[in-house]
Amino acid sequence: MKPASAPAHSEAERLIADLAEQLGHPVPTEWAEALRHVPRHHFLPDRIWLRDGNGGYTPCDRATDPAGWREVAYSDAPLVTQLAIEDDGFQQPTSSASAPSTVIRMLEQAQITDGQQVLEIGTGSGYHAALLSHRLGSVHVTSIEVDDTIAQQARVNLKTTGHAPTVITGEGAHGHPAGAPYDRIIATCSVRAVPPAWIQQTAPGARIVTPWSTAWTTYGTITLTPDADGTASGQFAPYGSYMVMRGQRPDVELERDLLRDGQTPETSTSTLSPWNVAGHDLDAHFAIGIRVPDIWHSWDTDTSEAHTRLWVADDHATSWAAIHYDGRQTDTFHVAQHGPRRLWDEVEVAYQQWTEVGRPGIERHGLTVSPNGQHLWIDQSGAT
């Protein structure tokens, strides 16, 4: 089959210029060449979904708006390629094409050189695998995708554009031992815990680059260097917001699993504003998420009991807390907590600890992964 054509010169150069502005430096030569030769539009379905600014998504169809669809295809934006719509109308993205600037940042972090063997976790549309194949040659690239339908389409996309990396349908957390050891492992989904198989399947001097997630927030990317003793350490970087690896997604809903008739929550007041930990400060989000395990939050403005309410709940469907803003003053907030964990108390302690060490940004945090678990540190000092 004849490979699909490269993007138009103007499209590729506009995208490269946009990425340079976003990155703050020119796109490295090898990746600029890959962007010029790998047609992103061939890795997108005829219907994609764009954020509508109100927490939902609006479709963009190639058939009805070909110019708009093509323009979006070469924009520096994440594009939802698979969307599940639940009975109540809630839109849940299940697959997406990452923003090109995030892709390039991860490839830069990986520090890829000629001849290396790369394992990609999360094939998606195949675009990322195509860029890797252009840089290294398809024989050096293995990609694994959990969704068979998506994997099959990725194989078609890759073949159409003249690339033939090994695409495996399987669970990304298991890696692909048949192709190990790998010099680089790059994930295009976020993880809450680094799978041990990834560390076990690396070669000496390898690097693992993966977006990061906690129950509280999905934000950040960590680059790990494995050691001979089976541990791996590295620091976080402030970019990357990816869907969580399917095997690490909890299936918990507030009203379905936590709120029950007859519950009598404990009540108190708090001087910690919920916006301090769940507002626009991504460093605060990260700090809470990594210090208080397995708890998530959700804002609620559709309530007669309070002007605005922040819900906090745990992944095990055992505990919850509600923090109420009365719409008048921000000195104190009414708190209701139920279950064996006092979740808002835990959030308050975590926020205080983070404040006491100077409110370090995500880039000052690091992680060491060992067979005994994960250990967070700041500035390699051992502080948490």
C-alpha cells in the first residue's frame, strides 16, 4: 500500500511554530522532521469531540466541516476520539489524541537516541507510535493498547502512513515481556502507581516517562531511572493531563455508592477554603493528591443547602465529606463528614504540611518506586 501523503507544508510548519511557542524553545530537529512527515489527520476519526468550555464536548465532523476539522487536526490541542454518553447525558471520554506539545515534551524527556528499543503504553490512534517509528524505524517500536477496536484502527492508520511497529492488544500494566528489555518506556495514559513490570522490563540506563494521576487530580509527568536493585527514582514535571490507565480507574460514584439514608455525619467548621485545595492552583491539587491517597473531589453548585459545596470521597466507598460555602463569607466553612476516615481533616493536615515546607511546586517533587511501594520526596531531601 502506498503511504499516505505528509501534511501540507503550511500545516506542518504552522504546527511546529505553535509548538515552539508553547515549549519556549524550537522543536528538536528530529521531532520537527517527524512532524513534517507524519500526517496527524490520518490518525483521527471523521468525528472528533472538542471541549465546549462548560465541562462537556461538542462534535466536529469532517463531512460537514472539512476545513474546520482539518484546522483542528493540526492544532496544538487534545482531541477526544472516542466518547461514551451515559443514560443521564454525562459525556465520558474513553480515548483521545494528545496535544502535540505534550507529546513532544514527553519525547524530549525520554532522550531517545538511535538504535533504542521503545515500548509505548497506550497506542491510541497510533500517531505517537508513528512519530517514534519515523525517528527510530518501526522495528524498534512496540506499542500496547488495551482496547482491541482501537488497536485494530491504529494498525490501519500506521500501515496507511507507511509505518509498521509491533502493536499488541493487551493490558499496558503488564508491559510486553516478549520484546524486553526496553531502553525507553513511554506511557500515553496516566498512572496512580508505576506498574512493577515496567521496571522489570527495562535495560540498564533506561528511562520511563509516564503521565501521573491521583484520585484528586490528573496532572504532571514523571521520568524515572531504574536501578539494578529493582527500584526506580525520578522527578515530576509540570505538564501532562492524560486519561488514567483503565486498570487503575476506580468505579465509584457519590450518590450511587456513598450517600445513604440514615447517615448521621459529624459536623464542624473549618478555616481552610475549599478553593485553596480544589481551585485553580495545580500545585495545590498535586500536593493534596499525592499526600492523601485515594480521595477525590467534586464541586456542586446545584444545591439548596449551600451556595456552593465541595464533595470529598474515597475510592473505597466508605467515607465522604461535604464543605459548604454559604455565599456570604469566606472565614469559616461548615463541614460534614461521614465514615471511618475524616477526609477533610486529612486534607487540612496535608495542606498544612505542604505549606510548612514552602508550598513547593510539582517540579520539586520526586518519587522512588520499590517493591515495597512508592516514596515521595522533595528536593532529594527526604522531606514529604
